[in-house]
Amino acid sequence: MTIRKLLVPLKDKVSKEYTAECIYRIPCKKCQKIYIGKTGHSFGVCMKEHQKEVELHEGNKYTRSTTKQSQSDQNKSAITDHDSTSIENHIIDWEEVTIIGRESDGKTRWIRQAVKI
């Protein structure tokens, strides 16, 4: 340990919501399924987009007959599909969302996301 390391912090920690170019996981509260996603933008903006999309469909909890009909609908992401078209009315665990990796190159980030899935 040097005096410089003790006295001069070189960088401030970046909070999770401002982290960009990352791979993240979003779990479900009712089952063991998780959603693995990637973003080149800031993580906080991406989470707000997911939450907004899920909230649009959240008021429509489905019965068995309406679930079959809604399965033909195309949503923006698989997490919205899981929340809105499931018979069990799943709940997304927004408090347990974590960043599982970072990658600046878009193609490599896409590959790392595929590997995690």
C-alpha cells in the first residue's frame, strides 16, 4: 500500500444505474426463470424501459382463455412476454436485478449474452 493510494482516489465509483455497455439478469419472483439482457446505453434507462413496458401489460392479468389469445401478441422483450402471457401471473423481481458483465464491443457483448442464456 502506497501513500498515493491511501490519499488520492483516482476515480469515483459509477453507480449501477449509470453503467453502460453491460449484460444484466432479471429474475422472476414466482419461478426460477431469469431474463438475460444486454444494453449499450445506460443500465438505468434500460431498466426504466423494461419496467414501463411491463407496467403497460401488468393491469391485464390473464385467465386461461385470454392467455391463449395473448400469446400471439408480440411484445418488446421476452420479460414482458413472461410477465403478461403466463397463466400463473408472474411478478418480475426488480430489486434483484444485477449486472453480470461488461463489454464495450457490441458483437462481443451479444456473444457473451448468448453464452449466459
